[in-house]
Amino acid sequence: MIEVSLIELFGRAIPEGFLFIFALYVFSGHAINKRDYLISSILMSIITFTVRLLPIHYGVHTILNIIGLIVLNVSINKIDIVKSIQAVIITVILQFICEGINVFIIQYIFKTDMNYVFGDSKLKILYGIPSLLIFTGILTLYYIRLLKRKELNHV
């Protein structure tokens, strides 16, 4: 079980939920439906927060979140299951890369002890912001590219 505080829901899970659903729209090449985006983002935040509270081994929560992302993308956002699976895989891999870059910077450039950071909810949120910003930047650039090329499909 991962220890999660309520502050992490608002500081990490909700922004991450909105970002992940945005990533699914971007990587599946679909235009954003604002209503569906809002509903699926809030549900994803709740799913992520709830899964982290479960008494399961570390890593299993990632698989459960992947399943949740796929189900939300297919059922609420009405995006094809194959495109959803592809988009989720790309999203998770990209998020892991962004997190890895962030951890590298924290550990080897700032020389900060990661155990200390993960022990404090506020520090965990604060030190997690750069990876979310990197992820957001990559998604935004790719989304702008899709808009300019008119490659977004309307569902």
C-alpha cells in the first residue's frame, strides 16, 4: 500500500488525471470533447487515488491505473480500444521517462535524498512538479503539431 494523503489528491492526483486524459486524446489523435474530458479526468483522479490506497504491492497500482485509463477512454471518450491501448502505453512510457529525468535531477544534481522526499507528502508534490511540467510541455508541443497539420479526428 502506498501512503497517500488528501493533499496528494489535490496536488498530484487531480492534475495528473487531467494530464493523462489529455495525453490519451493527443496520442489517439482525437479532438477534445470538453464534457467527456472533464468527467473522465475527475474519474481518473478518483481511480488513481483509490488504487493507491489499496493494500497491494508497488507496481500493481500502475497496471490497475492503465486498465482504468483504457476503460475510461473507451467508455466515456468513445475512442477505439486499439487506439486507446496504444495511447495509454505511450502515455505511461512517456510519464516514466519524465519521472526518471526528474529523479535523476533531484538525486544527482540537487543531491537530495529520495527517501526523505518520498517521506513527506508536501515535498513529494513539490519535487514531482518538474516531471509534470516536462510531460505537459511534450504533450502541448505534440498537440500543437497535430492542430497545425489538421490531424485530429472528431469522435
